Amino acid sequence: MNSYLKPFLPLVDFLAVVLGKDTEIVLHDVLDIDKSIIAIANNHISGREVGSPATNLVLKILKDGSAENSHALTNYKGVSTYGKKLRSSTFFIRDDTQKIIGLLCINIDDEKLVQFRDYLDSILQQPKQQDKTDPIERFSRTVDVLAYDSIENVIEAYGVPPDRMSQSEKIEIIKKLNEGGVFLLKGTVMKVASRLNVSEATVYRYITGIKKEN
């Protein structure tokens, strides 16, 4: 464990007690994204445990540097392993060079509050709040599940099955996966190669070409 993260360990149980059983608190060490969770409280909410991997959102943040000028992301949508929608926030923990080395995450299951709000809206005849977008973060219990979900989401969004994709379309898929940080996970190249019906060498060649373009 990174020594910078040790002072944050007591916060996990502290925040869990203060915020209650419907709030999951997670501490990530991003130096090992395959097993990034080093502490977790109220894990019944997402079903994850110590040693579970980072999320798709964490991979994207580490890959594209989108958190470079911010201290946290707050009140965004997440979805648990069980499909439950959550309200999530993430605090970025940095070292002396301002590099992100850890994350302190709060995931709130506010389904009861939403139901109560909708009940009040029905009484007060207020319009229900509409969902804006699909959840942007998925909490996976294992690296394999995280990799599988990430790959399938990109392929499904593209709208063409791999056996009908042209070379340029497969390169585009790999480009999107690379942008999402999927290849930061160990063993992902093999999974992508199998899914796209190409060799691992081909995937590596496409990735190299994409990096040269950038």
C-alpha cells in the first residue's frame, strides 16, 4: 500500500458510521488497478471487497487526465453489480508531485429517498425528475467482469457485430477501448483479440498505430 494512503484508512469506517448503512465508502490504491480496493465499508451496496479492481471511470480518469485540475467528482451516477443505481462522489488523493495515487469514494444508495421524493411529487403534483443519461460508472467485482463489461459496452454502442466489422471499424473499437483505459488492465489484449476475431499481435499493432497518431 502507498504510504500516502495510510492516513485515509480510518476515514473509511468513520464515514460509514456517520453516513449510515446505505452509504458505501471505498479507498482505492491506483498503483495496482487490478486489485485497487484496499479498504471498503458497507460493501453490500456494490458487492465488491478488498482486492476488487478499479472501475471504468477510474480507468478513464487515469488514461485521459481529465481530473488534472480538479480535487473531486461529485454526485454522478453509478450502477452496482446488482444493477442498483447509486449517487457517487470521488475525492482524488495526490502525492507531493500532484499525481493521483488514490481515491476515496462515497456511493450512496438513495433509492428510498428517491421513492419518498416521487411520493411527495405525486401528492404535490410536481413533474418527476427525468433521467438525463446512462450511468457513467460501473462497479465490478473482478477484473474479468470489468474488462468484459468495458469491451461489450463499446461494441454494443458501435452497433455492428465483430464478425461483420471491417479492419477500420475494428481499429475504431480498439481506439475507443484505449481511450477508456481498458488496456491498463492485465490480460485485456487477449480478451479484445478473441472478441474481435483477430490475433493478439494485430491488437498490439493497432494500439501502436493509434499511439503514433496521437
